[in-house]
Amino acid sequence: MPLHGEGSRGSERGVSGVSAGGESAPVGRGRATLLCGDAMDAGVSDACTGALEGGDSVLWVSYTRSPDDCFDQLPGLAADRKAAVDVGGGTRSAAATGGGGGGAGGDVSVADPNDLTGIGIAVTDQLSEGAHVCFDSVTTMLQYVETKRAYTFLNSLLGHLWNANATAHFHFNPEAHDPQTVAAVTSLFDARIDVDGEGRTRR
């Protein structure tokens, strides 16, 4: 299915790949990648960190981790280049410097994970041009909203990320969903990277 209803942009963004030895190739600028695997797998965490490293600014959208945990993932990145949208956390991060936009630092707490509009506004407020973005996770989001609503939200969010020239990866565990849901979610993204005990493969 074409992304954002404007025709496929995969060829414009380039294709991220995997080397013959199973090691990851860099995710290209402006890419939207579905990072698939068990959240408890160390390989998933390593792949996530690798995708975020090198970004001038990083935005985490997390249902599963506190903003402090997210910020600690990249200790070498200046605090004012980190931002987080804390979905359902209900608390402010001690590391936050306020809710200023543009990814200048701080986190936005969204109390209700069902409020996709509020989450979208928070992401837009925190998103800076060319940011690296981690969305953790689509699987958790689908515990709160039905697939149709999630699909519409993700389609819109990906459009905002594209316009901001962001590089984004979205965590997803296909084993937790039926084949129809997996197919619908996968269709939104330029690439899918699967992480398992044998390494990483793309399809």
C-alpha cells in the first residue's frame, strides 16, 4: 500500500539493508523502518541504539520506558538534543528541562494512551528537523486501540516524520499479533528489519 496516500516513497528514501554476514547496514536518512522482535531480546536493544547513534537530535516516543531510561540510552548525546514523549507514564523526568518544542530537551507526559490525538500533538511539538526517532512500541499501542485506529494514526504520524526529514524506527513484535494486523502494520513502512537469536534480516 502506498505510504501516506501519496504514492510509494521507498525509492526516494533509499533502502536500508543487511550485510551478507547478518550485520546491519545504516538506516538511511528520511527512512521509516519497522524493527521487529521480542522487546526482551538484547539484539533488539542493540539495533535500536545503533539506529539512533549519530543523530544530531533524538526523540523517543515510549509506552514502555521512562524518559530517564530513554535518555540514558545515549549518554554521549547532549541533554538539550534529547526529547521524549512519555505515553502513559504520568510522571515528569528528573532529567527533563521542560516541555519546550523542537526537541530542545525535556519530555511530554501523555496520561491516556488512548488519546492518539494528544500523542500526535506531543510528537509534533517535540520533533526537530532531521531528528532520529524511536517509537516503542506499536505492539504496546495496540493493547489500547484497535488496529484501524492505530493504522490511521501511524499513517498520519509517518507523514509528519517525512516532512521533518526524520529517520524513524518503530518497535513491533509480530509474534504478538494475528497475520492481518502484521500485514497492515508492515505495509506502512519502507523496510522491515527482523531481529532474532540468529541475527538480523530484512524483508
